[in-house]
Amino acid sequence: MKKHHNAIAIIVVLLFGTVLFYIGTDGFRAFTAESARTYKLLQDKPVFPSVTLEDSQNRSYTFKEFADGKYVFLTFMYTSCTTVCPQLEMNMAQVYALIPDSYIGKDIVFLSISFDPERDDPKTLAKYRTYFGSDGETWRMARITNKEELKELLDRLGVVVIPDGNGNFTHNSAFYLIGKQGHLLEMMDFTNIDEAASTVAAILNEEAGE
Amino acid sequence: MHRLEEMWIAISTGILIIFMVVVGYQTFALGMGPPSNKETIDPQKVDQTEPFDEPGISKIGDNEYEVVMTLQAFGFTPNNIEVPAGAKVNFIMTSKDVTHGFQIAGTNINAMVMPGHIQKISHTFDKPGEYLVLCNEYCGTGHQLMSTTITVK
Amino acid sequence: MKQTQALNLQQKTIKALGVNTSDAKVSLSYLSVAFLTLLIGGILGLVQGLERAGLMELPPWINYYQVLTAHGILLLLVFSTTFTIGYQYANLSHALGGLLPKVRKFAWTGFILMVIGVVLAVTMVVLNEASVLYTFYPPLAAHPVFYIGLVFVVLGIFACCIGVFINYRHWRKNHPGQTTPLLAFFAMGVFVLWFFASIGVTVEVLTLIPWSMGIVETTNVMVGRTLFWWFGHSLVNIWYLVATSAWYVIVPKIIGGRHFNEKLIRLVVILLVILNIPGGFHHQIIDPGISESIKFLHVFMSLSIAVPSLMTAFAMFAVLERAGRRKGGKGLLGWIGKLPWGDVRFLAPMIAMIAFIPGGAGGIVNTSNQMNQVIHNTLWVVGHFHVTVGMSVVMTFFGICYWLIPYLAKRKLTPQMNRLGVIQTIIWTVGMILMAGSQHLAGLLGDPRRTSYTTYGDHPTALSWVPYEYVMGIGATLLLLGVIIQVYAVINMMFFAPKGKTAFPVSEPEDGAPSAPMWTERWGLWVVLLLMVVAMAYVVPIVDMIVNAPPGSPPIRTW
Amino acid sequence: MKQFLYGLVLYLFLLLPPVAALLESIMIIHMHMQMPLLILSGFLMARLIQLKFPDFFRKWNSNGVPGIMLFSIILVYWMIPRTMDEALTIEASELFKFISLPFLAGVPLRDSWKKISSAGKNSVFIIFIILFSLMGWLYIAADEQICNNYLRVDQITLGWGYVTMAVCMAIYVIQLIFGDHSEYK
């Protein structure tokens, strides 16, 4: 009889564990908050909020004006970063190179947004741009000077930025693709250049094929 | 254990806790913590790195001064500083070679200055006089010569 | 079964002969080295004190910092280490009924390694290739041989530790259901702490060797410093634990009393072993690169040592009072007069215990954030460790000599020698009070430590220190006199005192005292707790120091 | 009863918002200080619960296996990087942390530890040694940020924290296996 109870207890505990883990990880899909965030963002497909950009050539315009019905390939960075950002931008440059020229500027534009507007003034961005071969037109680097707009954008796209007190930030990084209507379409692993490029190219091709 | 022993242990632990509360209050609420700046620098490129490429004293506010200082065997740059009485002085220091100490005798300004690390400490000089600044960490044969002065007028 | 019989036989022989000759040889060799280094180190100490006060000028072929480096290494490292090993091995041999032959081999291996190491390191100091002081903070870079010498010393320590562990384990296996004798328990505590404390400095020195040879270009200065104090501060507490063993176990017997409740004694040993290592961080309170919250945690960890120390104070007063009252001491303080003040074996450790009161109070000053800033790296600190090490520890060691050496050498302590010992104790006490007292005061006025004679261009502040430095010089002279008398006494008791049998004064528990609980012997658990405390203290700052490290420093020679 | 009170005081102390915020601000303290303390508070409070409901524990946890499994499940759950992040951002998750660790991990641990065999204890240790080593390796070696709310250096620190705890447990198990502990009881 006792054995019986024990066995039931074990089964109950195991069931509880399975349910707990299933709920806690979105059905064994997301074990880190980052993957959970990606999963959730792709489900929700949030709209890119209205923000005003100031780019490396001192031009100011809203995101909508910049996108102008095109796809936007997006990253978040800051120029004083010595760890991930150079890698992120370098990889972005490679994706840029892998997208067929015919689409660039016409169907898709590239944008690197700095979340450190205090230090990343247009002059700094202009210099930083040249390290990665961004042309300043079809691939622009810009800051958002309005703090509230910046916060809203980071929140909406789930970018977490924590200052470490020594002038640096710890932040999560990814490639973002914004659709023609301003919705988030894709979030891609920035370390996997080929996959990101082919995903983007496939979307563009499909569009062109229609 | 004996009752007296238990009481004694409780009292010792109590004293320890009270002591920690006092130290903690001073450190975190009154901002009297020890110099613990966490910025770093390449110790072999101090001369080329801002702000240590131009060590010196500058006025940054109402009777507030900033002293950017490098320590090296066996001296302080800049040396023989002068400030008016009542001035608050913020020292920003690093070492160009070995570990040095920065002590102003007669005050409780005392900080280790280590290669690769930027140390910061502030003090308000209320009393006029010529203060003796010395290195209090052994830094080589000339260690006993490593000193300068701060004149408060 | 056979083994137990053999062991019993061995114990009987020891009882009959008084002492195991081969074990005594181990201890006597260590003690001889100890007092040889004490003599040299003491002379260097006086030279240094006089130079510092401007009373003497060093010849051009030697500089102050060389003398200081040698003084520090010889006294703080070699004297206390060799004395401790000699004494602890004697304790172990007595308490466990003789050392195993294997263990003696470990002790001799340790002895040879340490002698080689010390010779290598000191040679480099004499050649002026290693004027880096005993703390050898990088990026001051000594000759690689200096560091290699230190590695030998540490290996010697490890050999002695392993010897103790083996003997302890052997005894445990053969005595099921019995708790180990208190002296052996103390020895175990001392060597467990020593073993884990030495790991820090071993790692540091091993990284400094390739760096000083130029194979590795730069080193992380902060990490080196932190690893040094992991070891450096624990070392001081190891000597303290050794002294405590004599206070708890030997002193009660000498005054005709009984030792304190064994459970509390063992608890004190365990706490000292577990809590000790993170104490080293208070040497870095005003360093850059460590956040204030981490420093606060370490202030707490350093101060937690105060709890077992206060327990010791309580226990010792209780033991002294009980013994005094048993001898007829009346009234509140009448028992004090009944204590054997004329017996050097009591007088020296008693003054040592008293000295621990200001020593401990000074330690609390050094450990706390704000007060540390007033006295950091001033002569106060020098005064502090002359009170704690020079008085609390070394005077206990001296007191031990007057029974341990006759016991080991199968000789007797003569009344003349006892009188000489009392005189020595008084000279030493006066010398230390003068020297350490003036150092404390000068330190409060800002007089820096580790500095050759200087008046900083006759600056008035610096000139105000000079009178204290004179007093320091006088104290140092008295202390050298004390050293000479002590060394003479040791030689006399080793070789010239009349032959005879001296008892090993081990105190007994009070009548009807409960036996010590068996769980106190769970050394595996204590080691795990020690490691967890070390991890709590060190993982966060060391990872931070490495991950957020500045570019390293190349070796630099500034002497 | 005394133990229950100690446990309760500890639990209430940990619940205080400033204490919780302080402990959670540093990743390693969150994982290796706050969470174990929560388990400890449950462990201490368990005594009274055991006395109040002796039948429940006797009936459903007779050999200790279900309890130790529940303990392990809760512990492993909180070792998932995501859960630690969510404890900071989602209130329900934080609440679950303060309930699950003491009552679903601490209490069953107290009840089960004495009931399971030494082989069972050793396997629990070994499982956690392996898990801790793996987590340590993950946090040290990961180039990217695993927890969004903490800095990279915190992450590496936590990794080494896991490794040192695994080493401590391993030493403990080794001395359990090779030492004779029958007399220490």
C-alpha cells in the first residue's frame, strides 16, 4: 500500500515538473529570457514606433520617412563599445554585401541605431561608419536624441541596455528586419551571417516574384 | 554549552553586528567609503592617454579644483600644488610604473595608486598651511625621496 | 591488531624514555634553524631601526631596503614557520604517541626544501637582486631565483602539512570512538589552514616566475596582490592559532589548573580555520579596482575572526581565575597574585595574552574602512604587527622554549635559566612597548612605514616624527639584547643544561567535564566550509579583476 | 518550534523588498545566496509542518524519493537562465520563487534527506555536481549574454561560482566515500 502511495507521489511530482518546465520555457522552446523575448516578439510582431533619427550627415528625419515603404535591416549599437558591436556591425556589412545590389536602396535599406546619443554625435557616427564601409545612404548610422522615443523603441523591440558604470553597456544584440508596413518581421542571430542573408534575400525574392 | 558562554558569544556577535551597521552607514549613507575607483588604463601608455597626457591642476567650479596626477619613481607630477583655503580638491591619479601610495600627512587622505588603475580621492583643505604629500608604498631605492607639498593659502 | 600492539609498545617506550629520539631530532632541527634566523633577523632589525631614526648610516654596499627585505623574510616567514613546525611536530609526536616513520620523512623533506628555498631567496636579497620586501608586490620584479626559492619554501610547507594529515588519519583509523588529543586537534587546524592559505601565494609565485624571466610579458598587478594577502594575512593567523594552542593546553598545566571546556576550544579552532582566509582583504581597503560593497563584505569577513578571539579571551580568563582561586586566591582580584609570575613558562605567554588585547583592538582599527585610511601604510601598521606577532605570538614561542627544548634535549630547566628567562621576558616586553608604542603614535601622525631615513627636506611635519623614531631605536636596541639572551638560553638548554627528564605540560579537563563531541573531527566538512567561505570572498572580486583587467604591467626594477 | 521561528524570521527578512532588491542586484548573490537562504528558511520551518502533518509525509513520502525529486525539479527550474531573468521582471515569477524555494524545495528536502539511502544521497550529489559544472561551463564560456538583466562579468562570476560549488560538493562526496563516518553520528 505504501509503495503504491510512493509511486503515485512520484508520478504527481514528475507531472508537476513537466508542466512547470513546459510553461516556464514556452513549451521547451525558450530557455533564456533572450530566446523567450525573440519568440514573443515574433508572435506579437510589434510596430516600429515613431522616432526621429539624426544621422551621420546631420540630417534629421522620422523613421517612416527613412523607410518609405521599404524593408529595413536594423541593428542597435554604440560606438565606444569594444566587444560585441564591432562584430555586430562587421557582420551587418557582410549581410549588406550578400544582398543582391538590385534590391539595395530600392527595396531594402540598412540602419544602425546608436543607443548612446550623448557620445555618438553625427561626427562620431560619421567616423564610425567608415570602419564598416557603410555608405551613409543605403546604410545609415543614426542616433535618436529624444530620450523617451529611444526608450519606447528599445522597450518595444526588447533591447535591454544596462550601463556598467564605467562608460560601457551590456546589451543584447540581433539583426532585425522591419517589414514594409513597419512591423517587425524577423529577428535573426547576428553571428549567423549566411542564414540572415538568405532569409532576407528569400523575402525580397518572393516579393519580386509576385 | 554553559549559559555564561552562550551569553558571551551572543554579546560578541552583537558587537560585531553593531560595528558593521556603523561602518555600513558611514560607507553607504554618508559616502565615507574608502577610495575604490574602478576605471583602468594601459600602464605603459599613461602619457598618451587622456587626461594623463596633460597632468596638472584646473579649476572646475566654485573653489573646486581637479588635480590630474601621475606618480612615478620617485616623484609626483605635478608637484608643489597651490590652492586657496577652503578649496575642494579632486585628485585623479595613476602610476606610470610600480605601485605607489598617496598620503597627505596630517589628513586622512590615503590611497593606493596602482599601475593600470585610476584612483580618485577628494578632500577639502580648510586650514591654510604647507601639507606634506608622500609616497607610502615602497617603490624602489629612492622611495624615501618621493614627496611633494600642497600649499593652502 | 598487530599494528595497534606495535603502537602501544611504541607508546610505552616513549613513556619510559620520555621522548622519541628520532622525532625530537626533527623538532630540534627546525628549532635550531628558527633561532639562527631569529639572531640574524634581529640584528638586521636593529640596523634598520637605527638607520630609520637617522642614528646610523649604512655602508654604501648595502641599502636599507635590502636589510628590510631580509628582516621581513627571515623573521616573518622563516623564523615563525620553522618554529611552528618544530613545535607542532613535537606536539603531534607527544599527543599521538610518536610520528610514523613515513611522516618523519615528510618532515625531513620539508626541512631540506625550506633550507634550499631560504638560501636561494636570501642569496638574491644579499646580491641586491631582490629588494622587493617580503610582500614582493608586482610589478616590482625580483630575480627569478628569488621566486623559485619561495616555491621551494612553500613546497616544504606542503610536505609538512601532508605529513601531519597522514599521521592524524593513521591515528584516527586506529582509535575508533576516541576523540583526538587536543594538541593533535590544534596541529590539524594549523596545518589545514596553512595548506589552503599557501595555495594563494603558490599561484601568485608560479605566475611571477615566467614573467620575471621575460617569457610572459605582463602580469595582473591586482590579482598578484590579492593572492599574496590570501596567504599573507592567514599566515599571521596561523601563528596566532599556534600561540592559542599553548594558551589553551599548556598554560593551564603550568599554573596548576585545568583546561577549559573542550567543546568550546574545538569550536574556536574550527571557526578560526574556516573564517580566516578572507581576512586578507582588509590589506586592500584603499586599493582602486575593488568596489565599496565588496570591501564592506570583506570588512565583515575580517572582523568575524573577533568572535572566536573573544571566546578565547573568555576561556583564558576563566581558566586563570579558577586556577588562582584553587590556590586560595580570595576576593574579586585576589586570584591574580596566586599565579606563578616568577615562572617564565607562565610569565611569557601571559604577557603575550595581555598584548593580544591592544593587538586585537589595533586590528579592528586596521580592518574598518575609515580608520584604515588614517593609518594605512604608516608606522602604526608596523607597530601593530610587532604587538601581535612580536609580542602575542613570539613571546608565547619564547615561553614554550623553556620547557620544550629541555624536553626534547632530555635536559632540565635550571632556576638560573628560569631567572634569565624572566629577565629576557621583561627586556623584551619593555623593548616592544617602547618600539611598538612609538610606532603606533608616529603612525597616527602620518609617519610612513617601509621608508629609509628621511625628513622630506626638513618638512616640519616630518621633523615632528623624529623623537618617536629615536624611541623606536631605543626599543630596537633592547629587543636585540632580548634576542641575544633568548638565543643564548636556547643554546644552553639544547646542549649545556644538566641532563634530566622534563615533562610535557599537557593540561587535563576539569573533573566531570563532558567529553568532546565526535562531530568536531569532521575535517572533511570543515575543509568544504573553508572553501565555500573562500569562494564567497574571492570569486566575485577575482573574476572582476581578471575580466575588467587593464593591460598588464611589465617587470620593473627600481632599485 | 525554535527552529520554525528562526526559519520564519529568516523568510520574512528575505521577503523585505529592500533586502530582496539588494540580493537580486548581483547575479551571483541572487543565485547562490538568496535562493539557498530561501531553501534554508523552508528547511528550518519544515520541522513544525512535519509535526503538524505527520501522516501526509509518512503516506506520500515514505522513502523520500518523491520529496527529493520535487526538490531537484524546483532547483533545476531556478537554474534555467530565463527563470532568473523573469523573477526580476515578472511579478508572478518572483512570487513563485518565494513560494517554491522554501516550501517546495526546503520542506521536502528536510523530510526526504533522512529517508533516502546513502546511495540515493550520493546520486543527488553527483547529479548536482554535474549540473553545476555544466552551468558553470555554460556561463563562463558563453560569448553572449544569457541573462538580459545582468552584465557579462556577472555572468562569468556566476559561472565560477557554480564551478567552485561543484568542486566543494565533489570534495565533500569524496571525503564521504573515503572516510569512515560511522562514528561521527
